[in-house]
Amino acid sequence: MISLEQELKNNAYPGRGIVIGESPSGRYAVIAYFIMGRSVNSRNRIFVEEGQGIRTQAYDPAKLEDPSLVIYAPVRVLGNKTIVTNGDQTDTIYEGMDRQLTFEQSLRSREFEPDAPNYTPRISGILHVEGGRYSYAMSVLKSNHGDPSSCLRFTYAYENPLPGEGHFIHTYLHDGNPLPSFSGEPKQAAIPEDMGEFADMLWSSLNEENKVSLFVRYIDIATGVYESIIKNKNR
């Protein structure tokens, strides 16, 4: 089990990241999503609340260039399911599952991002909290060693998660040109009980120059009631 603090402090550019897990007491389903940026367009963003989820928004609308890969809803809620992704595939999953497709089936229509030469992986997660039970799944859609003609699809499902344990996926292994895609299975990581402590640790561990925004939510598994924290570098 990795330390998220050390994992993030030792990586200047993991890109965008998703953490899903369960608090040590077993009371809370836990989700975290962060974005980073190297370009002016990527850094010119904030998270804002939208319904039960969040949306990215240009901090300075005058500086917004191409909105296609930077403006989207990272988090949406469909009944007892919470969806989190690094792009507009949030909407694809929401609409697919609303038509009774599975998480995996909904993503069959999508691939990695068309941002050559990086071909940024699409990373996604879903949390299902119902009747005091909790499970989650994660997905990575990535190019085959940077070949845009070949898409690799990985789905990981976690039933009855263990208290205090979560999993972490992110878009890039580290900084570079082109950026190297995430590789391997989701990383097993420790999850703390306190949401504020978790948010502060993640935010302080992200590279100061490259970090942009962070979202953390704790969902009470028994009741479905949730609390959230948003941190924006631009404020």
C-alpha cells in the first residue's frame, strides 16, 4: 500500500488523478479528483459546484483557448451512483447507465483523448452506495504504446472494499514530452478517516507550480449523505 503523500510529492506531473476507497471506520465511501496543468489553457481553470457534482470553469474567460478537453463535468450523480472522470466521458457514462448499460459498456464508445502525441488516457470511476452497501469500479482507456490505432481498455471492480483502503489512478507516469501514459493496475493507497485532513494532505503534496484544482467527497454509506471540499489554486 502506497503513501499518497509520498507518491504525489515524488511526481511533479501525474496529470489528472482519481482516488476511490473507504475510510478506516467503514463509515464513508471516499472519492478524490485533482487536475494539474502545464499550459496557460490548462492552468486557467477552477472547480465549481453544479447540481450534486462539479464542473470545470475558466478562471479568466478571456484566456480560454480550446475548451474541448479542459471544460467538462468531472463529477455527476445518477441516483445512488457517483461518477468521476477526467473528461466529458462523465456524460457518456451517465447517459449509458441511465439507459441500463453497465459502466464498462458505456465506455465502449470512447477512447483515449485525441491530443497527439500524448494521447492522454481517459480515466474514470464509479461509486455505488445503496442500502448500506458499497462497491466501486475504475477504468483506464489508453493508447497502445502511443499508437493511436490501438486502444487498450482496462476495468477494475472492487466489491465490499476493505476499510482504510483505496485505489489511485492518474493520467501520466511523470512529466515528459510526449507525456508517458499511466501503466499498471490502480495503486493501492491508504485512506484517512478525516475528510479535511485528506484534502489538505493531497493539496499540499501536489506540485505547487502544476496543481490547479482538487475535489474530495465523503459519502456516508449508511445514509448516502455526503460532504465535499473544493480547493482551487486560482481564487
